[in-house]
Amino acid sequence: MFQTDIIEKCRQNDRKAQLQLYAQYCDGMYVVANRFVKNSMEAEDIVQESFIKAFNKLHQYKAEVTFGAWLKRIVINKSIDLLKSKKKHLQDLEEVHLKVVDDSNDEWLVEDNITIEDVKQAIEQLPEKYKYVVMLYLIEGYDHQEISDILNITEIASRTQLSRGKVKLQELLTPMYNGTRS
């Protein structure tokens, strides 16, 4: 059965098709939610709530993006909503004197001995105002327009927070030698 057939049956409240779609995407969406909330029970709840919302709003899905990408955005929004509700509010940057960073000049050079796990741990240490933008950009692959929509910030703020977050991330990833950074 093709994806569009399954989605059409889901629109008609076909429970078997909904279960098939759920089975196809639930593990991947759990990983996304867990990256944000760091709690397996909360991540499971987010996935359940996201599927309920997706099935209720399926009439709004226009296939301009894949169903997985559409659902992932719902999962990310639900994850961020949960974090906000737990008083982990995103802090807005002052946008008065922000510089826009030219992404084409970005250089990401880290030591060869730094692992992906090191990078993930360093991202976790970033201030929240940088962490979400860095995660959405580097890990989830969203562009600045999508990030601004998800986080309800301007594209300029997204670019600035990414730039500052990358600087802090590079500082965290600089190896320590005798108690000082090289």
C-alpha cells in the first residue's frame, strides 16, 4: 500500500491504516521527542499526543512535504511546548544590534578525537536560547525560516542564536590541556 493510500484511509478514520502509519513512524518520532525532553515517559506521551493531533488535523496535510517531516514538526512543537510548560522558557535575545551571520562562511573544524557523543553532550551544556536552535539546525536539519516558525522567533534571531551557539559549542569542544584550553 502506497503512503498516499494509507494517508487517505487515515483521513477516513480507518483505524487499521492509522495503526499502520503509527507503526511506521512511532520509533523515529520517539527519538526526536526524547532528544528534546530527555525523559522516556514524557517522550512517549509527546509521541502519542502528536499522533492524535496529526490524525485530527490530517485534513490540513497537503503533501507539500513528506508526512514524516510534517509529523516531525508536530513532535518538535509538542516537545518545546512541554519544556516551556515546565518553566524552561526560551529566553529571547535582544534583537536591537544583531549581526546576521553569512552561513556560507561557516567553518566547523573540531579535533579528530572528538566524537559525536562529545558533540551531543556539549550541545546539552549550551544555554537554552542557543541549544534549541543548534539542535534544530544541526541535528534535525531545519533551515532558519523553519526554525523561526517552530520557535516563534525571527530569522535574524535564529541566525544569531545559531552563530553564538556554534561559538559556545566550539569553546566546549576545545580540548583541555593542564586545566586550560589550548
